Amino acid sequence: MRYIGIGAIFVAGLIGILRLSPVIVRSLSRGFRDFMASRKAHSSEVSAARTDRDLSMSFVVAATLLVIAVIWIYFRFSVLGGLPNAGLLSLIALAVTVIISFLFASVSATAVAMIGVRYAAIIFAGSMLSWFVFVPLFAHLQSAGGAA
């Protein structure tokens, strides 16, 4: 029964991603457009109240790259530091983490919209906790020779 439950959750996530793929594509294209526009002129938003303005896309991209760098440092030197090919393994772990996090963000945003904002912190904490527990556990099992 455990495998059926895990499979059902996985398939539900895939269905959610497929249903949200048009939204993901539109968001990416709009974000790219906004990023290019913010590089040209950013002074036209001065008249709007601070709470009505969005963060500039250049700030969002810079912050995202900073977080990706911090996660890579964590994987490379903390989780996989003792392994012989830690550089390659940390890049693979980073790629998997970034892709799954990107796709999970849209699915979890839909879930939060359906169940309410009060559970958003629980969903986020659960997803982050699962990655920071799973990767070190997997690395430990690999170094102990217990997992394939």
C-alpha cells in the first residue's frame, strides 16, 4: 500500500504540473519580458505606492542566483564533501533541486489558493525539510554502501 500512495502523490504532482504548464509558460515569458524592460527603464514606477510596486526582475534573478549558489555550496561542501566526485554530484543534486523546486512552486501555489493561506508555511516547510533531510540521508547511505 505504501508504494501505491507514493505513486498516487507523484502522479497527482505530474498532473498538476501538466495542468499548470500554460501558466508556467506565460509566467516565464512575462518574467523575461519584464526583465528586459527593467534593464531599459526603471524610473517610471516612482508615482505608484511602494506596496503597489513589484520587485524588479533583475533583483529577482540576482536573488535566485544567490540562493542557487548557496545551495550548491551546501551540497558541495557539507552534504557531499567527502565523496571523490563531489563536484559533479553536487551539480546534479543542484539541477534536480532547482528543477523540482521550480515546478513545485506552481503546484504548491495552486494548493495554497485552494486550501487557504494559513497552511502556506506548512507546505513550504514540509517541502524544504524533505530536501534537506533526503539529500544528506542519501549521501550517508551512499558512503555506507547501503543504497544503490
